Amino acid sequence: MKETENILANSLYLGIDIGGTHTVFAIVGPKGKILCRGGIRTTDYSVFFDFAKALRKSVEALAREAGINITCIEGIGVGAPCVNALTGVAEGAVDLPWPSPVPLAETLQNVFGIPVGAANDANAAAMGEMYYGACMDYDDFIMITLGTGVGSAIVADGNMILGKRALAGELGHSIVRYDSDRMCSCGRRGCLEMYCSARGVVLTARKMLEATKEDSSLRSIPSDTLSAKDICLAASAGDKIAMDTMRFTGEILGEACANFTAFSSPEAFVFFGGVARAFPYFKDAMIESYRRNLLWVYRDQVKFLQSDLPFDDAALLGAAAVGRRAALKTFCPTC
Ligand SMILES: [Zn+2]
């Protein structure tokens, strides 16, 4: 088993990230080194099979240019909206130009002739961290993506927890404030996402700006254009209200992570996404709140990490990692 994993760690994988307009791909070598990359327009193909064939052609051409033998690719991972990781089928993805359901994994496997795995963004990101990033030493961790929304993926005993319909890990929609006035896109109030996503951070900052007359560089930005990035930048420049906003974000996150710990007893939490770039400004408050809210049996067991995948390549590396997982599954179906 270890031997198989060592061979697979030194092999090549194709990571594909399918977006509504563009699809990008990369051939990834050992230690997550991107050997070549390319892309095609998703919208140029009204039939998914034609898209898959064009993709293969494009991959072959780029591999040839880079001097890579395409037969050395052991697995393919594909990230796409609304994809079910168990079936490899995208269902109800309004952004994709093909009629739903789209059998992504099966079609790509037929066209490329190698194992294909599929995953949503958060699960692909977690696989990327496990094979190429901050979680290489961990078999039990929870990945939390802090971006437009809050996503998460749970890895236990080296396996992704998917659940019956591959919907496990929607921790962003766990309710953290029952008396909240923050209405979430899911139709409920008080979800973690409404506090720790980019939108949540902006809502907190607006509230803090309204509650005091205190001077802040954020007051020079019109309230309706204020972004989480503005707040992170202001926090890094020492602006008190921006720092308080990040501290409050960290407190809510720490409290939520304390509850999540009881679920899968992770060794680490790893944070990725635009808001996670402000990790140094919410980390201390998060750890303090985590410790305060933690059931004592878990104390001193958990690390809090920032993703160390390159931000712009994380989706491709995550997809390649899903490909590596798919290759492992063909050698060891029970893994
Ligand atoms: Zn929600």
C-alpha cells in the first residue's frame, strides 16, 4: 500500500477546473509542481462529449510542446459547480452550458482512458492541501474556505467524508446565532457564512461603523462599495474598527470550530480563500474563542493553519489531487 502511494506520489496528474465561461487545466508533477497549463472556452461546446474531445486535443498539444508523455498521467481530477463527488455527475449547474445532468467523470474517463475523480471546490481544495499543501502530515483535518461563501470539507482517517448524497461538509450553513438579523442565501438566519464570508465581514464592519463615531479609514469608502478586501487592508494598516471586525470574525469562527471538533476530532483546521488571507488578523481571537468554547477532552490537540497552496493555482492543484485520489482508488478500491 505504502509502495503504491509512493509510486503515485511521483506520477503525473491532470487537474481540470471547469468554469461557466472558461475551463483551465494543468499537468501536475510530484510535490504539486505545475509542468504545463492551458485552457479552452467552455461555452464553445454545446455537447459535453465534444468539449471532452477538444479538451483532450488541447492537453495532448500542450503536453507535446512541454515534452511530456501523456501516457504518464495516472489520473484526472475535475472540479466543477454542483458536481456530486460520489457519482461524478454535475446536477442543476446553471452556469454550465450543457443540459443537466452532465456525466463529467464517466465521459472524461471514456475520452482519456484513465481514472477520473470529481469534486466540488471545497473538497478539491482539501485534497490539494492533503497531497500538496499544509496538511501533508495530517489524516484528520477540516478545511474551511472563507470566500464569497463559507465552504468546508472534512477529512477523517485520510478519507473525505462525503455522506449519502455527497453533501457532507456544509458547515458554512451551521447556525451560529439563533437571534441573528443576518439572512443567509439558504433562507435561514444566523449561518456561519453570514459572519465569516466576505459578505459577513462587511456586515460586521458596517455594524461597527454605525455603532460608534470613532475615526476609521473605512469611513472614506461608500458603505455600499465597502469590501472584505478593504477591511483586511485597513486591519493590516492598524485601523481599529477593521481590526475589531476581524477579531469578531475570529471569535465566531473559533466558537464554530470548537463545535466542529466534537464531530470528527481533527488534528488541524486549515483555512483558504480571500478572507483567509487576513489569517494573522483573526487567528489570535479565533484560537482564544476556540479554547474557551472547547469540550475539555479535545484540548491541546488541534492546529490552526493557513493554506500554503499558491492562491491562483489552488483550484488546479486541488483537482490534480482529486485525480491522484482516483488513481489510488483503482489500485485499492477500499481506500
Ligand atoms: Zn445559510
